[in-house]
Amino acid sequence: MTTEPKSNPPLGRVIVITSGKGGVGKTTSSAAISAGLAKQGFKTVVIDFDVGLRNLDMTMGCERRVVFDFINVIQGDAKLKQALIKDKRLDTLFILPTSQTRDKDALTKDGVEKVLTELRSEFDYIICDSPAGIEHGAQMAMHFADEAVVVTNPEVSSVRDSDRVLGLLSSQTKRAETEGSDPIKAQVLITRYDETRVENGEMMTIEDVLEILAVPLLGVVPESKAILKASNVGTPVVLDGPSAAAQAYEDAVLRLTGKQVEMRIQGERRAGLFKRLFGRAS
Amino acid sequence: MSLFSFTRKKQQPKSAQTAKDRLQILLAHERSSSGKAEVDYLPMLQRDIVAAIRKYVPIGETDVDVRMERGDQMSSLEINIELPKIAKSKDG
């Protein structure tokens, strides 16, 4: 795997992975995108902002190696270097876990800014895994972002919440508050997309979702068994063997780095006509 | 899906279209209130209405019912005021 750091000085780009609604795939996407960027050779760190409900460590498979966390660093109880966990698969990938016992109020704006500033000087990409909701934790995760990936399922409550989050991104963040700075670059990542259900008119199409949210599309991740399998074993899906979901994340990562990649929507391998007609019996 | 469901498929309403339509109506309203819940002012409106009517008729806080119906083209504000049957005199 190519893991040689690419740029010097580092890009220092902060990307928040957010959604509003819970359970749409923020942590899965954070893990997959950060691993995908690291695989491309970018020095990447992924930060868990879900204070009290630590889960990124499990998705990344480093839950047994957590000693210090993000909150320890903010409160000065540990140095950033002590809290960063180096990934065992990619040496350009680091994880900054959150606290399992503290309260989200421990995330102070100054503290978060200080840590992010330090990380910007060393990493190409800083991926912020936001908690669900639009409360303090989610606001801290998005506040200093340069770019946002809004994870959305083609389903009414998820799309509605994404719209709300897009509103906050364009009004409640540092870039929004700083005169003369470019707005956060927001894009939508559609996950749990099921092409068969779309064809049957049971699920909104990509065009429907984009028409409503009116932001660019980063990628479409199909509903895939590979996702649960990867999280079962604590491996980001892009490092867990080939699958339609891994391919979709790899493409999304390339787009994040500025490459033009054609939007291809692959489902899980579709059953043949025979199986579709008689599959129920088997 | 059985073999014969092909014949019925076209007549069934597509729920995805319903989802899209519902979202478009709802979000048009939510956005116009710039991120804040637009019904926020309804309790204050209710308080002001009660205060205005109380100048002339004694009514309780709960006698005014303010509802908003949000539609595609227009929204309507429905205000129901329950007046006492016989206006009680203050001395009585």
C-alpha cells in the first residue's frame, strides 16, 4: 500500500462528517473516508466528537489501545501526541478517540480550536466524526471545518435533517461568521442506496435528493452487507476487501481530493432474472 | 414479488414520489424561517391576542387557540377565541 506522506507542508484541511439524523452512517463514512485518504498517501487523522458515546474506536478496530482521549488533550491532561493512536494497517492514518465518561460540555470552542490548529500543521486531512443531532457536540464538530460531508439516506427524516444541518453549516460556523472567508464546501454523500427499491418507486432517487438539498454530490454508497461485516471486525470498509460499498467510498475519496471520477452506482451484485422471479422460494 | 405483480405495478402510487413532494413542501417553509422553527412566534402571538381581548372581555390564557396550516402555495393561520357565554362584570 502506498503510505508515503504526499505533501510538505501538509494540506491541513478540516472535513466534518455530519448528518443531523443518527444511524445514517456518519461513523462508518468517517472511518472509510479517512482510511481511503490515508491509503492515497495523505496523512490523515480522524477525530471522534461524540463525547460519552465513543464508537469510532470500535469501527476503526483500535478500542483496546485507547489510553488518553480528545477531552484529556483539551483539558491539558495529556499531550496530543500521547492521545493519537496510530493505525496498525496504514502508517499515514491516526485516530483521536473521544471520552467515554465525560460530558459533551467538555468540548470547549477554544479547546477544539487549539487541537485542530495543532493537527492542521501536521496532517493533510483532519476528519471530524460528528455526533448525531444539532446540539453542542455537533456544532463543535462542524465549527472549524473547511469542508462538510453531509451523510444522507434517501428517506424523508434523513433528508429533512440534512437540510437543517446544511443551514447550520452556512450560518453557525467559523467560516460563516468570518467576513471575507469562503463558505464551507458542503456536499452530500448518499448512503444505504438501494437501486432495486428506487426502480420500484419505493425509494427516492439520487436526483430527488439532490434537487431538494441543492448541494453537490460526493458519492453514492449502496446498501451493502460489506458494511456490517467490516464493522464487526473493526476494519474500515475500504480496507476490508473489494465490495460495492468500498468502491463507492474510494471514488468519493478521490473526489474529495479534487479528482474527477465518474459517478457509478453499483449495487450488491443483482440477482439474475431467474432468481428474481423464483428467488422467494429458495 | 410474484410473476403476476408486473401487471399491477403501474397503477400503484409510488411512495418515493410522495416522500419527495412532502419534503419539498416542508423544507420550503423551514428554510424561509432561516433555520429557526417558524412556529416560534405563535405562543407570543397567542399571549398578545389574549392581552388585547382582555381589555374588553375577560378570557383565560387557554381560551385562544392558534394553529398554523402549512400548504404548498399558501399557509393559513387559524385563530379560535372562546368567549365566555355571558360577560361577567368585574364587581359581580
